[in-house]
Amino acid sequence: MENRSLGSTGVKVSPLCLGAMMFGAWGNTDHDDSIRIIHRALDAGINFIDTADVYSRGESEQIVGKALAGGRREDVVLATKVHGTMGEDPNQFGNTRRWIVKEVEDSLKRLGTDWIDLYQIHRPEPDTDIDDTLGALSDLVHAGKVRYIGSSTFPAHQIVEAQWAAERRGRERFVCEQPPYSMLIRRIEADVLPVCERYGMGVIPWSPLAGGWLSGRYRKGGDSPGESRRAQMIPSRYDMSLPGNQAKLEAADALGSLADEAGISLIEMALAFVINHPAVTAAIIGPRTMEQLESQLPAAEAKLSEDVLDRIDEIVPPGVNVNPSDTGWDPPWLTDPSQRRR
């Protein structure tokens, strides 16, 4: 695979990043099989792995750590995240100095490593001053426990705020953003991607297959997304009684037909669409099985013609989320009536 620079860091990473969310209780519970998948990805040229403390409450990090033991750690750019709830204590969560400093030690132990290449804040948290978060992260960089820091699913204005805070207070700055992005979820093209380019940040989108909608499984007359495992967890994104999800099925079917005409799989087209955007560094793939991994690896070399890209734009216009609910993070000032009616 032809490696790319992670933003302005100079660090070289593969255009596909192996996401580890499906390794552990949330997906593949067989540790040995998960490790085989990780090793196959590394052997195929992927040198970038992303996980998070909250994935299966640390089990994903443990599996990744076992897979990298025995000499493979040095060859991998290893990323993980902090923010999600990890216990019953209300302070085992968030973006505070207290939690970040505690949780990075636990992640290091689970991963079996002395350092994390990219340590990311998994979601914004309005209750914590961004300067407090950046101050804690900067101390970890200076201590050698973290090499670089990043954000995930931050709105454009909060990315800018973090850059300004870092400049004004002499903090380490976010070098990377991890947003949701796919052919069905294109809102970030309007603001997040241009902002990241402006600040020289890498971009590693999650869910380039739109949570399975672009796997080729969901077509008219085929399996119903409403009957999937994920539908039980996130009904707003899969309940077929909702107009937004009906629109996604229409778009996914049309994109599938376009892929058929282009002579490639819908998976390859979906991943190629993401990784060929000039602002994107790498797309995070999240296979649960070896078969899923093998279906996604060819996309690293795939290119889409201008005609195909224009046809995609006709099906889903640039900057548009087919289902407005597919934002990845809903700000409390919109979801909490007490905040929007003050």
C-alpha cells in the first residue's frame, strides 16, 4: 500500500486503518481469530490500527496488545481514544485532566506498550474546558507516553476552538480528526474537511461503509437493515419506519447499481470514495471476520473515475447526510430542551 502523511506530522500511514471496535464482546469474541485478522491486515500492508478504551470495556485494547506482542509493535502506528464511560463512578468518563491521566495508564497496560502514537478525545464534552483537556494531553506528550493527540467527531467550530486554545496557551495541538464519513454521510464536506485542511490536520473517517449500509447487503428486495444487530442498539439509524432510513435504502440501492455498472463491489467503491478525498488520510475499516477484511483490502488500490464520482454526487449531493440523524454526536444544546429553551 502507498503510505500517506498523517497531517503535518510526517508520520506515514496506510490509506486503510484497521479499526478494532469489533474485536471483543461487541463483535468477534474469539481472541485468537481476532488476532489472526489483525496479523493478516499487517501482512497486507496496513500499518495503522485504531481502537478505544470503551470498545468492549477495554477488551479490544487487550486483543490489540496481544496481537502486537512479540515484535510487531514497532511497525505499527497505534491509536486509541478516551472519553467513554468505563465504570459506575461518574468520574470514570469524559475529557477531564483527572480522568485522562488515569485512563491513559490503563490503556497502556491493556495495549502492552510504553507509548501511544495517537491519543484521541473520542467525543466533545461541553462541561470540560478544552484548555484543561489540552493541558492534560500536552503533559502526556511531554512525558513520552503519547506521541500525538487528536479529536474524534468534533464539529468544525470546536476543532477551530481547540486549535486557537492550543496556540494561545502553548499547548500541544490536535493533529488529526476522526469524523463519520461515507457516501451516505457527507455533511463534513461542508465544514470539517475544509477546516482540517486549513490547519494541516490528518483525517481518519470512521464508518466508511455507513454502519453496514454500504456493504452490499442492504438492497431493495434484500435483507432489511431493521432486522440487523445494530438496529437493536441504534434504532434511529436502522428503523425502517423512519423516512431518513427509507431514503438511505433508496440511496444504497442506487449506489449498488452504480458499482455494478463500474465493475467493482459496492464495498470497494465506498472505501475508494472516502480515501480518495484530498483531505482524507485513511479510512477506518472495522472487520469482524476474515472474510470482511478480505473484501475491504482491495479498496486501497481502487480509483474512481470522474464520471463515477459525478454519478455518486447525483445520488447523494455533496455535504448532505441522507439521514440527518447520522451525525455521530448530537450536541446537548440541541437535544436537551432545558438548554435550547433557556
